[in-house]
Amino acid sequence: MKRTLVILLRNPLSLIGVILVALVVLSAIFADFIAPFPEHRGSVVDFVNFNKAPNATNIMGTDLVGRDLFSRIIYAFRISLVLGVVVLAIATPIGTLVGLFAGYVGGKTEFILMRLTDVFLSIPPLVLAIAMMGVLEPTLMNAMLAVTAMWWPWYARLVYNIARSEREEGYVLAAEVIGASTPHIALREILPNCLPAILTKMTLDMGFVIIIASSLSFLGLGVQPPTPDLGSMVAEGARYLPDSWWLTVFPGLAILIAVFGFNLVGDALREILGADQ
Amino acid sequence: MTPLLSLKNVSKTFGHGDHIVQAVRDVSFDVMPGECLAVVGESGSGKTTLANMILGVFGQSSGELWFDGKPLPTRRTLEHRSAIQLVQQNPLSSLNPKRSVGASVRLGLDVYGIGSPSDRWSLVEAALEEVGLPRDFRKRPPAALSGGQRQRVAIARALACQSRLVVLDEPTSALDVLVQARVLRLLNDLRAAKGLSYVFITHDLSVVRNVADRVAVFKSGQLVECAETGAIFENPREDYTRQLIGAVPVVTREEIELRNTLATEGQT
């Protein structure tokens, strides 16, 4: 605990990361209290105030139908975070189990699981997601599904490599000689030694999932209006650049803050957990 | 008396086609109950392959292993596994760094169903006490222990399984001289107290002299000489054995005295 604080305080970037992530997470959780116009997250039309530049009432301006951008960005954080958490909550266990058993059991299991992983890894992630979204209806649910499908192989790869080197450790031989079961050795002996790397990757990936999800909705394949989403807000505003700059600049900055924050925290976590040792 | 462990013409080859390596070649020997048999030889002489076959990590290519008067199958039953245990060379890697020392010792108890689940922690503590560690070490991570203490934990893990034969794969070569002497002393005491048999694999002949009843000398997978410890040192029959004995580094008189004092005074 003390070491954690020392690492955080010694490196100003880690501290900035923690502050940014806290900012994003807290505003997502308390969106209802922070947003000046909570009702603007839905399909509200206020033509009197449409497309206004930042001012005292709407600090980030209003969009093309008069909704407060600041309020919508805060609610968009909520969507992005939920998406990130759900995607990682599904992709991480799948990838971890695949990598763990492929790496420990070896032989045919390893061959089948890792070639399957390679197939997924060989398809450019965004292309795979676009293909899936082309078949499925573009909803939040399906966006999560598409991103999950392209995310788990990275965890399989990561855990596979760790498990392969841990397999050679004496404690694994000791458990095998005792006669412990394969699930016991994989889950109770090897998995704990993979956790620091997995946790670090999860934090780094929160940022990347937010970017990918934003890219999908930028292309109109992700979260659909009127639900606020950072990617679709940038896409809508892009047509009105440079005159209505606030329509793209603020959602863009919001993406930057979230991604940058999670990346910095991920780096700090790597140091704290000693995952790179 | 029936030998506890018996190897009859055991061979092991690895690889296939042109890349065949004969790691162990037509080896036969017995280990009596309560006996410590040292297996010595240079690196690559097949010592570890032999250990792995005794432990059932892999099967032999030909020949037979017998345990306590019955054939020992490659697919071991839990009884066989609990009876034959292992202490490895490197105590840094033989204990899982992410699990407590107690959890590592307890694993065998859980697998073999020794004691009721609620009693197992006290059995673990008793095993730690037996190897000279305090009971509260159970909750510590291996990183909080010294090399010698970790090796004691590894010994406790082997003993907690109610083993009868322990394969000691260079158990002291990763430890410094002082700690070595204490661990050897502990192993000797435990063997006497529990009637254990040891297969003591080592390349350090000075260690052999202190612990072994008999010595089996290996060279390129073959058993070249097997005799009482005294006979091996005083009257080696094979050239190779003579070379091995000649290769023992000369130790200072202080060091010999220190070892002898430790061994006789019973300091742990």
C-alpha cells in the first residue's frame, strides 16, 4: 500500500492518469447530479437554442437540435464505460481460460485453441467488428458483442505466453508429482501468476475499447441516436467543421481524456503489480 | 526384506528416428526401507530422468519398476503418489510465489484426503514444526523466507503426504554451505525418526559421505558402480568413480570442522 502511494506520487503522469480516470468514472456514475440538463440525453428538441457556441448556460455549447453538449458528453461517458466494462468482463475470462489451458496442457489442445486464436488475430479488429455489425442490427448490445469477439484473442495470447513459461517452474512439477488435477494446477497455481499482467492489460484496454466503440459509432455502426455516444457525436459534428467546432472538439477531447487516463493508470499499475518483471 | 523400490533393467529413450537419445540404459538397483541411496554422476548422466521415472512424471521405455513388492504402473494411483514424494533443487521456483507456504504444504493433504478438511491446517502447522519452522509461517508467502527455510517448507510438503520414499533432487546444491549442513542434518533426523527411504540425487560427493548408506554412480545413463558409501570412497572399483572423487573440491579444515560440529551437535 505504501509502495503504491510512493509509485503514484513519484511519477506525476500516474497521478494525472488517476485524476483523469476518477473524473471520467465519477462523472459517469453521478451523471444525473452533474449534468445541467439531464433530460438532454434523450430525444429532446430545443430549436431556440440550437447550435450555440459555448456560453455561460451551455459551457460546451449546444448541438444541432439544441441539446446541451456538456450534459450529453457526461452521459456518453457512462455508455462508454459500461461498454468497456462489459466487453472486458466477457472477453477477459474467455481469453484467459483459452490461453491458460492451451499454455499448460499443450499438445493437441494447444494446437486447436491457439490456431483458433490466430484466425481471430489475423482479421483486422475493426474490419471484423464492421462485418459483424453489418450482419447484426446496430445496437449497443451488438456493438458490445462485436468488440468482445475481437478482444478475447489478445488475452488468450497474453495468458498463453505466461502459462507456457510458468509450466516449466518447479511449483508446477511439484503439484503434478503430488497428483493435483489439471484444473487445479491451471486455475489455482498458474492463474495467480498471470493476474498482474491480466489486470494491467485490462486497464490499458479500457481506453482502447472506448476508442474502438467510438470508431464503430463514428461509422454509424455502434450506439444509435438519440443515445449520446462520443463517436457518433464527433461524426455528426464533423460535417459542420470548422464553424461549429465545439460539436467535434469537446467530444473528441472527452475521448482523449478517457483513453489517456486509462493508459496512464495502466502504466502505473504495471509498475505497482510488477507485471513486467 | 522386500526392497521398497526396485528398478529392473529400466531404460529410457527420448526422441525418434535419427535423433534418439538414450537417457537411461538398462539400470537395476534396489532401495531398502529406511535406506538412503545416493545417485551421483555428472550433468547429463541421466540422474533427473531416473528421478522423473520413479516419480511417474513419465514412463520408462523398457524394464520394470516395483514398489513395496508390487509393480509400479506409469499411471500412478493416489496411494503411489502420496508414498513417493519429491524435493527439488531450487526452492525459489518449487514453491508458488503467489500462494502462502501453508497452501503449498496443504495441497497434498487435499489431494489425498489426509485428515478432515478442518484439521488440515493444524496438520500443515505440525509438518512445518517438524522441519523446524514456526507454526505461523503457514500464512507467509515464500518471498518472506530464506532459501534454507524454503527448502524446509519443500521437505515439509513431501512429509505431510505421509510419504515413504522421498526423491531428493540436489536438495542442497542451491544453498550455502552452512545452510546445507543444517538441511542435511534435518534430512538425516527425519529419516531416522520416520523410517523414510531416500533417493538422494547429487553431484556433490562431499554431501554423499554425510548422508548416504549406499552410492550408485551413473555415467551416460548407465549404472557403473553401486556399493556401500565407505567402500566407494575408500576402494572405488571404476575409473570414473575415482575421477568423480578426485573432482571433489578441496575444502578448508575450518569448513570441515564446522560441518562436523553442526552435524554432531544437532544444531538446526
